[in-house]
Amino acid sequence: MKAPVKHSPEIRCRDCNRLLARGALEAGEIELQCPRCKTRVHLRASRPSQAPHDGLFGDRYESEIPSSRR
């Protein structure tokens, strides 16, 4: 017996309702342009602090480590 398939959230154009992407935005922002009607769709993550640290902006815990241990 197969397990039920979870459907990812759909990202659709607000004007023509064309499907642009599937999935959840974990961090940051993204801007998409609908290929059908050329409308720009700007999306932001609902909880960017939940995303894993990627190292692009430095380590936020670096200042908590004593300099003698580095």
C-alpha cells in the first residue's frame, strides 16, 4: 500500500493563475516573472530565521567564542 503523497505549496501568478513553481521558500526573497503575462511576483520567506545558516554573512556565533579558542 502506497503512502499518501504530500503536495508542495504552489506558487501561481496573481494575474493569470499560471503555475510558476512548487515548494516552500525557506529563506530570503525571490522574484519570478510569469512567462505568460510578464507579471513580476515577489516572494519573501515567512520565517527566514528557521533556515539553516549558509555562511554568506558570517557566523552569528563567532563573537561568542573567546578569541583564545579560535
